[in-house]
Amino acid sequence: MVMRTIEVVDAELRVLAAYRRACAEAGHPVRSTAVMDRLLDERSVLADAGPGDQGAVGA
């Protein structure tokens, strides 16, 4: 099992946001938000875990 931290999830969200922005600027919007939705769900679980849980969950 891979342990992921909120920082890793945030970094992935930033990369995906930059990709979506670049696609939109080029006139090629990305229609699916499934990956970002999954990452936001994972981030929510991490945030709810609190600081005592070291902010990591298995992926």
C-alpha cells in the first residue's frame, strides 16, 4: 500500500489544474473532471483525518 500525503495530492491537483488551463487556452477544454474529483475526495479524507493521523492514507 502506498501512503500519500495531503501535500502530494495538492501537488497533483496543481498539475492537473495547469494542464486544464493550458488546454482551455489552446481551445481544447478537457471535458472529464473524474481524476480531479477523485483527488478532491482523497484530499477531503486526508483533511478530515487530522494532524494526529500524520495526514496520509493508503492509495
